[in-house]
Amino acid sequence: MSAPTSRPANWTERFLVSRWARSIRMLLTVLLSAPAAYALACLPLRGKQVLMMLSLSSLMFPAIMLATPLFVIFSRLHLTDNLAGLVLADTTLALPYAIVLLRPVFAAIPVEIGEAALIDGCNRLSAFRRVVLPLATPGVSTVAVIAFLWGWGDLVFALTLTGEESTRVVTTGLWGFFGANTSDWNGAMAFSTLAMIPPLVVFLFSQHKVTTGSVAGGVKA
């Protein structure tokens, strides 16, 4: 895809699109990774080690290597040039890392707590949602923040899967300051400074939870 030759027409629209796309990606990552990590850590499932190895192996593939296959698949599914395809692509990249990070968090929670909830009348789902998940809040918060920050800074999938002006995010908006014959460095630097503010605010307000969750997720279980 060639670089655009004009600067972004409406930078506020880029920020709004990025906010919604990255927030949905963050929610999807948490909603999918938390139950999967809990099942791999606490439930008696066959092939858990194989699934963990697959999750770890998938981390070796960079985003640029996945961009072309995803573009071909999403083109056939008519998911290009819309935010749904971009959110799915970003979630696909973040999900294995989120599962690997959350599994030790859930494994560190005593099994007796979940069993006590089952004795008190909860089923597996309600015990996970009402008892286990609140105890894993630091790790879940870490995954949510990392998913948002990764999504906010993504350029590969945003540039590959979106082309319409209405679906361009902050990173592709920054790309619009550079063309084949012109480069607006002043505008690009100003736009970059504004683009740094949302992730900086998110990290500053969640720094303690991210640090605690990262330490908990780094313990082998």
C-alpha cells in the first residue's frame, strides 16, 4: 500500500476511531483470555501442555508475518476497510500473550477457594466470575492495559486492513503526513505528541496494577 499524500483531514476523528477500536480490542482480549487461562491453569483438561506450547509458539510470529494471510482471509470474509476486521486482527495477535500472562495468575490462586464456591452452590462459571476472577484483578488489569497500549500503537494491521478515511486510526493518520513528494514534519511531530497523551494517561493511572500483575504473571506455575 502506498503512503498517502495528504495530511489527516480530521485528527479528532482519528482519535475517536482509535479509542473505540482499541477499547473493543481490550475488552475482547480480556473476555477471551481470562476464561482460557483459568481453564488451562485450574481445570482438569487433556492436552493443556500442548495448548500452552501452541500459545507460546505463536508469540514467535511477528505482526508483519501475519498481515498478508489475514488480509487474504479477511478480504474473502469482507472484513477489510472496517473496524471489525481490525479489532479481530489485533485481538488475534494479543490473545496468546494474554493467556500466557494470565495462566500463572490463576494458578497462584488456591484451588480450595474455587472448591468452596462450588460447595456453596456455584457452578464452574459463577465460581469463576464471582470468586476467582476478582482475586485475579491485578493480572487482568495488566492484560487490559497492555492490550490497549499495543492496539493504540499498531500500524501494520491498521495500514494493511483499512483504507477508507472513516476507518483510519491514529497511527495511519500519522502516516498521512508523509507522501511520495512531500513530508510535513511539523504536523507529524505535533500529531505524535497528541497521540502520546491517551496511552500515557492510561498507564499513569494503572501503573501500580500493571506492576503487580506483571510480577504475578511472571511466576512459573
